[in-house]
Amino acid sequence: MSEDKPNLITCVVQRGEADKVVDAALDAGAEGATIYFGRGRGVRERMGFLGRFIKPEKEVILIITRQDQTDAVFDAVRVAAKLNDQGTGFAFLHKLDRAIGFLS
């Protein structure tokens, strides 16, 4: 691994949306991603968003990036997942101190 510290992008989307998000991340330079299933709970579960039911089933996407890839990949994830639209999901970025087995 290079001396640049890696980053971890975590994105949570509605079930069935992860593949297009990962495709966009790969097109933007990500080298891979891990997808797993989750279940959300919270206020929106009871209320729905703007009167519609929010399904609790989620897909969680983990993407490790080099520092020079992070902005492009994060932006691609934001656009593909339509994260500017409320109720579609969210993403956040972790600065990692160390990682092994990633990025050549």
C-alpha cells in the first residue's frame, strides 16, 4: 500500500439500488466494493417520508479508495444513488489510519 492513507466510503441505499451505485464507483476509479444487506429502523420507518412508506431493507456499500480517488468516487456514488433527494439513502467518509490487502 502506498504511504497515502486510504479512505472508506460507506453508502446505505434502498434494497435493489446498490449495483448501479457500485458500477458508478467503479467507473469513477474505485477498485472494488463490498455490498451487504441491512435493515434500518427509526422515525421515518413509522412516519414514512412525505406520506410514503420507507422500506426497512437496505444495502450497505463499502468502498476503500486512495486519497486521489476519493472525491471522484464519492461524487459518483452521490449522483448514482440520488443522495441529494431526501429518503434515498446516505453516504459518509471515514479517514482510515491503516488498511491491508487493499489497493496496489
